[in-house]
Amino acid sequence: MSQISSDDVRKVAHLARLDLPEEKIATYTDQLESILEYVGQLQEVDTKGVPETTRAVEVTNVTRADGVQPTPVREEILSQAPQR
């Protein structure tokens, strides 16, 4: 039994503002059907006890501490403005 129809592909293409040629609708329908079958296989995997994650490897930003530092050219910069 098919999970997705040609009309579904047309509707999604319309919502995504994609101009799909009619001769490609059958191709995309088959491809999307294959994707949904694969997702169905993944849903059968037992994931009890596996913590939810957003990515396979946690990523942390390496940033410097913010600090106020006076600029040595403050007066030079301000002198370029029309009004102070």
C-alpha cells in the first residue's frame, strides 16, 4: 500500500513553491515513498534507554570572555563625525 500519492507530491511542491514538471511527479513520488519506507524501518528500532540528542557529537563554542577595553583611537574616530 502506498503511503504517498502523486497528488500529495503536487501539494507539497505547491506549498514549497516548487515548479515541478509533470513528468517528474512519478519519480518524486517513488523517491518519497522509499524515504517513508526507510523511516518506517527506523521507527521499529528499540530506542528505550537511549537519551534524546540533537546531534551525534556534542559541540561547544570556544569563545573568549567579553571585556571592555578602551580604544586608543577614540578621539580620532569621534573627530570624523559631523556632530559629537
